Amino acid sequence: MLNTLLLFIATALAEIVGCYLPWLWLKQGKPAWLLLPAAASLALFAWLLTLHDTTGAGRVYAAYGGVYIGVALVWLWAVDGIRPTPWDVVGVLVALAGMAIIMLQPAR
């Protein structure tokens, strides 16, 4: 379970970096060369999704979404310098509960 969680976190970081760098370029006027590592990060994100051990890509994407929300709020705090609100924390807990339900369901 810990390996699965760590893989989900790495997947989320790859996606966030891949989206954050173009955001910096478009919103903050940073250099366009940031699009190159962004593309590489998004390619890494797509590859990491294939490493998750579950049946059905849709199930991986659904479960991943819960972890993504949590990592995105950590990013909000660590990178953007904005402390998550109690509402943010409750939202993450609900999303992680959904992720756990999806990933820990009994085998059929």
C-alpha cells in the first residue's frame, strides 16, 4: 500500500510540474523554454500512470484523482505560499476516502 501511495504521489508531482511550468510562462511571463521540461514531465506522468497495479485504466485515474488533490494542496502551501483552509483539508480527506474505497475494494 505504501508503494502504491508513493507512486501516486510521484505521478501527481509529474503532472503538477508539467502543468505549472506552462502556467508560469503564460501567467507570469517566464521563458518559453520552460515548455520543454513541462512536456517531459507530462510524458513522465503518463508513463507513471501505467505502472499502477490495478485492473482498468479508468480505475487508476479515478483513484489517482484523490491523491492528486492532496498533492496539489501541498503544492499550494509549499510553492505558492498559501496555507490550505480547513475546507481544503476536509475536501482532501473526502477525496482520499474515495481513493481508498476504489483501491481497497475486494477482488472479484
